[in-house]
Amino acid sequence: MKISFKNDYSEGCHPRVLEALTKTNLVQQDGYGFDEYSKKAANLILEKTRSPRSKVFFISGGTQANLVVASAFLRPHESVISANTGHIFDNETGAVEATGHKVNSAETADGKLTPEDIQQILDAHPRRPHQLKQRMVYISNSTEIGTIYFKDELKKLWEFCQLNDLYLYMDGARLGQALAAEDNDLSLEDVAKYTDAFYWGGTKNGALIGEAIIINNRKLQEDFEYHLKQKGAMLSKSRLLGIQFQELLKDDLYFELAKHANEQAMRIKEALNEAGVDWWAETTTNQIFPILENEKIEALSKNFDFYIWRKINEEQSAIRIITSWATREEHVKKFIEEIEGLNYMLA
């Protein structure tokens, strides 16, 4: 069986999460978010973000979080601005647009939006009410290509959005990996302070399923639970989500797992750097994008599973290697050894 570096959700969940689910299995609880586990998990999130004004809503998946947020925050004539690599634009089968809200995309070199990118889209839509009104800016941290937002960048985006009456929403599917990156200077408090809403991802960092939507803008908190229910996103057995977040957050296990994922990716990156490999994107999180000769990619794919991300030219392609909270050190070692062997044989 191949060793997978294809995604960071191949495994089920951290053993402690499974143990917590088992221990509480027969304890009777209220549903729909009123169970004691969801309440405690929500309080933990508010403590860690130092944002008591915020409200927490648990949901099963990231795409579901994005489409519910967009449909709840936006009026029918309003649209979302995203990088062209953004998950809502490129990887969700048009989920947001299926709710009736167009996604306006901006070309970016590193997967990150800047105020200048947003301004260009605003400038291209002057003929109101004949054109859509841009209302929400979507970013992800880490981005779909593994890059991260720094505090100054997020703050500038926030200030720009405030001046232009735009909501700033962060997709945090890999928020743990972003905050655990060696060069990160953002805190959870910063994320809560400089966004109208964000979601904190569990699925890709030790949870079986589940994300937490944190709404910081009080205006947007109003009636949000109605949208959850209407979109089929309010679980009757909400305990399933609350228990997992409570276990992951109570002693910062969540960030230990994110750090592990990043460290394993950086081990591979260091070995590839020593082999003289070029990169499609420069990252410090658990996603790396080396550019390799197609014959080396074919040889590697015999024992390892990964995505071929982009064709570079007729001889080379960029692949995505992604490590997870559960990536084994021996698997990383085996991959590095194979890279070193291929470099020797095919150089």
C-alpha cells in the first residue's frame, strides 16, 4: 500500500478524541448545540481568542461553513471577493455561487489578497445597481498554497475592509498549521480582532469531523442559527463536534498536532533543498510544492501518493506534498531516502 502525502485528513482522529467520544457515548445530552460539551468547547474558544463578544457555532465541514456564512451574511445582489486560488473559487464545485452569490476572483502570486487586489475589483464594478455589489472578502490562512498571512497584512486588510464597508471572513481549515508556522506572528486574538468572522478547522487537525465558526461582528451574529438550521448544518447530535473541540483545545493538543504536521513537511523541504529542487510556492506550513522532473514524479508515485499540482513545462511539474497531525516520522524518512536515491540515479 502506498504511503499517502495527498491530504491531511486520510486518518480518522487523534486517539484522545476517540477515547473522549467513547467515554461519553452513553451520557444523555441535549441536542442542537445545547449539550454541555459544545458549551464548554465554545467557552474555550472564546477564552483562547480573548473575544468574549464573539459567538461560536459548530458545523461539520469547511465547504458547508463557507456556503452558510456567505448565504447568511450577503443579500441577493452582493458578491464575495477571493484570490483565484481560494477554496470557494477553485475547489467547492461552485457551492457559494449555488447560493446565488458570485465570487469575484483576483489573480495573486502567493495566494494572498492585498488591499490593492480588492480595490481593482471594486474599481471594475462602478455601474451600480447594474453590477453586483462586493460585500465580503474571503481569505484563508493558511492559503490553498500553504502561505500564511502576517499580522501587518491582516490588519491592513481589516482596515481597508472597514473603510470600504466590506466584511472580512477567514477560512481557517488549516488555521492551526498557519499559527504554528515558524515565521508566524499572528495570534488567535489578532484573528478575532481583525476579522468579522472566521472558522477554526478541526477536520484537518486531529478531529474526526468538525469546524467552529466564530462570528466577531455582532450584527452578523443575529439569527445565524436560523441559517444553520435551514441549510441542514445544525446537528441534532451536536455533542459529536463539541466533545472533539473540547478535547483538542483543553491543553493545546490542537497546536501540538499542527506543529508536528509542519515539522514533518519542513523535514522533507530541507531534504529537497539539499537536492537542489526549485519550488512552485514558498511555504512554512504543512503543504509544500516542489518542482520535479516528470520521470522522478513517475518513479515516486510507485510508493507514494500525492497530487500533481501544476504542469510547469514539458519536462517538469509541481507536486503537492502535504503532511498531517498523524504523519509518521518513518514515512517521512522513507520519502527522503527515495528522493535522495532518485537524485543520484536520475541526475
